[in-house]
Amino acid sequence: MIKVICALMSVLGILSPFKQVNTGVPVWARFGKDDGVFARVNTEEKVIALTFDDGPHPSLTPKILNILDEYGVKATFFVVGENAEFYPQALKKIALRGHEIGNHTFTHLAESSTNCDKVKEEIIKTEDVIFKLTAKKTFLFRPPTGYCCDSAVKMTKDLGYKTVVWDIDTRDWAHTSPQKILSEVRKYAQNGSIILFHDFIGKDSPTPEALRLVIPWLKSQGYSFLTVGEMIGLEN
């Protein structure tokens, strides 16, 4: 089950070869808006998007939602369908609080050039779960591990999805300290940035404390917070 896998990955520090940590050339660099792929939104407005992967989680997701409410911030949650079925109330809280929901496959299945049919099945299955529990349609997809290839990008676009990756990885999944997360955000934040957090992490998560540092700092720099969909709308 994905919740066990996520916990083990966090404990063991397993790093996908496709993860990018704010530097270097990401695997999605050759794709762009015309391909339906967004790592950052091209805008002159001082806006930024917070995103959360791998949930929902029965306790961490509500804790994060309370912090977002406290600061008046709306975010985008890329949910794993299996976790949504396990914890339907947590998913419903995301929707009821007015946040955006995206698709992150049913079992956190990483794309490859050889398993597009299976990934497609998982996207559709997760889409059905999200609609059943929230009555909401989703048009945003985040590929697990951030891996993008030609066939996968075409497949998700044909399904009517925009593929959303990121330009800032907080590495909260690796239990990076809140202070280090803030340092990375301070270094790389720019107009239209998409910041990667997680609301399902094994053991103790640094994410709540990090949010209490990151959100006030971004606000002090004049940033406003939009969902990914809202931010993409600015570029379109």
C-alpha cells in the first residue's frame, strides 16, 4: 500500500533518480506550455503556488489545512487515489476548505515510456475517486517522481490534463529542517514559482513548522498565493 511505501522511502531516504532539487537540468526541461507541462508559470505578477503531494493523510493533511486557513492561503493538493479511498474525510476537508485538487495516480505509479497504459488507468481511477468523494473534476496531473517522457506527456494531454511539476523542491519528504526549507525558498522563489511540499510523510514531518516560516517570509516579500490552476490562468 502506498502509505507503507511512502513511510519506508522517508525512513530509508530513498531518492528517485528523477527528483530535482532546485538545481541542475530537470527531466521535464524540454517540455513547456505547448506540451501542457508547467514547472513555473511565466507571469510578471508577484504570485506563487504551494502544492502538496501524496496525501491525503488523516492527521497531517488537517494540520496543514489549519495552517493554510490561519494565513489565508489556498493551495493545490495532488492526491493519491488509494490514500483518498483510505482517508475520504481528509480529502473532503481539502475540498470544503476551498483548495484545489490534482491527480497523482492511484498507487503513486511513476511514469515511464513503457507503462503509459497502466498510468492512464490509474489517472482515470483516481479521477473517479476524487469526483465520487468531492463532486469535483480535476484537470491537473503531477507525475510521481516528476518523470516526464514524450509518450507520457502526450497521454496526459490527450486526457485533458495539464502536467504540473515544480521549480522548488523543499525536500520535506527527506525530513529537511524547516530552517533549510526556508533557506531554499528564499534562494529560488520568483514570480510564478511552484513549490513542492508533501502532506503524507513517514515519521515526523517538518512541513507544518516549515510552512509557518515560509508563508510569512513570502508574504513579507510581497507574494500572493494562488492555486496552480489560477496561476496557469494568468499565463493563458
